[in-house]
Amino acid sequence: MGLCRRHVRVMAFLVLLVAGVVLLAPVGVLAQRGTADQVVILQVDGPIVPVVAQYLDRGIVEAERRGAVCVIELNTPGGLYDTTQVIVQRIMNAQVPVVVYVSPAGGWASSAGTFITLSAHVAAMAPGSRIGAAHPVAGGGEELSGAQEEKITQDAAAWVRSIAEMRGRNAEKAELAVIESRSYTDKEAFEYGLIDLRAQNLQELLTAIDGMTVALSSGEEVVLATAGAVSEREEMTRVERILHTLSNPNIAYILLSIGMLGLLMEFYNPGSIFPGVAGGLALITALYSLGTLDAHWGGILLIILGFALFAFELFVPSYGLLTVGGLIAVTLGSLMLFSDSPAGFQVSVGVVAGVVVGIGLFVVIAGRAVIKAHRRQATTGQEGMVGAVGVALTALNPKGTVLVQGERWQARAEDGPVAENEEVVVLRLDGLNLIVRRRSPTD
């Protein structure tokens, strides 16, 4: 009887052990699983602006839907601090592994790109690429006191340290990229532990990260399965591409110049319509772009002042001084637009020079044409009658009737009588009567 009870206890223990293994097996699967052999590829080439955050969010959502690895090919000169925070938070809370690959060869992840790269589950760089120079700057050209700038810098430094520590990367070197604007080559970034690997191309990257284990924000560990995975690119939509193109500082500056130039042409030649409409549309689009890019409002106002001086040149005999002042204002405003932005996030000096020279030539040529037209003798209305040649329909002694420009007029001869059918020249108008004289051989 005692033996039977012992067998029963052993059997019960074995049953409970097997049941425990069966019940706990799914927990082990959840603790470490592999991703589906799919890769969603996103590409960011240009400044980090709100439309980029929207695009990356959409791409990560698609990767989460498929259970795929998300790879972001990044090449950026930097961008807006607020937008960078949105992107970093989205990457760090993604439900799938996110890989940031700084490419192509010679590309960069400057300023905002540094935070984005360090926040990835896996960070990689192509040969010849670089990362760093992440010192924060004030948006909109806002002037900051030393204390305010130090506060923003320390906050950014703490943020980049937190990101690096969470991803197991070199927090000290990451902090130097913010405080001292340090930049690192791909080789230095790998040696210092800022990135996980270097790869010649995307295919080499996918092969190299295959089998790596990464931890998601939920605590779940995921094993990457990317070698031979099906890759699919998630492109920007047409609207996103347009908005991203408009977020280029050079494009925004050119649109602003075209807009102001169109309005100036309409001012020079009222009623031409097309220049005014095109200029207005370009100006509104430019203001959207400049607002998105946090352009310096002092620079925008200087450019507007310059074009106002060009317009005043028509009415004030300044002998070209207003034009010179306008060119100086436009030049200074152009250079000031993104003066506080990171390198590579500014208007090209060559573009500024080309636009200023082009505007200067236009103002000189158009201004001369307008002034010449204003000084030209009128050819219509009453003023157009002066100097016109007609024929006396009756003898003028001194009054009679003449035919001028196909119309009959009452006329009075001023320099002696005029015979019938003799040619006359109109000297002036006196109400509805013409004052004429006999036409001489020299007229």
C-alpha cells in the first residue's frame, strides 16, 4: 500500500513537471524569437524635417505589420531638433528591430543624424562616411544668452548619453559630438564603439547582421534573420517627396527670390498679371519652406527690404543709390537666412551669388526700360494729338475746320492764315479746339 502511494506521488510529480514544461515553453519563445525573413528599407537623403518623421513613422508601422526588420539608409546634414526627438522616440519604441545605415560611401549623419544613428538597435556606416557635429543650435535665428545656450547643450548632451547607454554604445564619445561638435569617420566610430559595424553596401550589411540578437523596448529579444531575406523599399509618396524637396534650404531661398522678383515685375508693369500670380504662389511656398526650416526672420525681412528699395528706385531720383542699398540688403539677408544652422544645412554661397547678380541685372535693365517709357511722349489721348499732322478742310482765317487722325476738328491758326487743303501741325488743344499752324518743309 505504501509502495503504491509512492508510485502515485512520483507519477503526479512527473505529470506536473511535463505540464510545467508545456505551459512555460511559449514564454521561452516570447523571450527570444526570430523575425520573419523580410526587410523593409527606408531612405532619408536630405535635411531632417517634419515630413521625414512622417515618412519614417509610416515605414516603421509597415515593418511592424509584417514583422520585418526595418533598415533606414541615412544621409543627412542635420535638421530640426524637435523633429529629431520625434524620430528617435519612434525608433526606440519600435516593435521591430530598426537598423540605421549611414550611406552611401562618403555620406554623413551630421547633427540630428548622430542622434538617429545612435538610437538604432543596430548602427552601421559605409566606408568614407562620417558622424557627429551634433552641437545644438537655436531655431529661427533666435539669439540665446550664454546661460540659455549652455542649458540647451547640456540637455542635448544628457539625451545623447542616455541613448548611447541604452544601446550599449560609447556614451563619452557620443557626448563629445554634442559638447565639442566632434566628428568621427566610419573607422573611428567603429573603434570607439559608437556603431556596431561597417559595411560596403546594403547586401553586405544584411549578411553581417544575420543572427544578431537585439532587445526591443518591451524587453523582448529578437534574433535577426536577414541573410537572403526578401527586401522591399518603402518609398516616399509623391506629396512627401515634394514637401521634402521644398525643405531644401537652396530651393526655399530660390523660391523666395522668384516670388519677390515676380511681384517686382508686376509692380514695374501693372496689369501683366502672370508675374504677380506666379510670384505670389512662389512667395507663399517659400514662406512655408522657410518656416519649416526655422529660417532667420531677420534675413527674410532684409530680403523684403531690398526688393522694396528696388521698387522705390522708380519714384526717387537716387541715381542708383537705392539699387545699391537693395543689393546690399538682399545679400546680407541671404547670408543670414540659415547662419545659425549646421554646416550643410545652409544656402550655398554660389546660389546666393548667382541670385544676387541676376536680380541686380534685372533691376538695372528693367528700371531703365520703365524710366524710358515714362519719359516717352504720349501717343494716345489729348497728349497724342500734339505734333500730329492734318489737312485744312476749310481756310483758316484764323478759324476753320481741319482733318486730323481721321477726325474733323474745329481749329484756329496761330501763325497766320492757312489755305484750304494745306497741311497743318497741331500745337496744342484748347478745350475741344485745336491750335494749329501751317506745316513747314522742315516738319
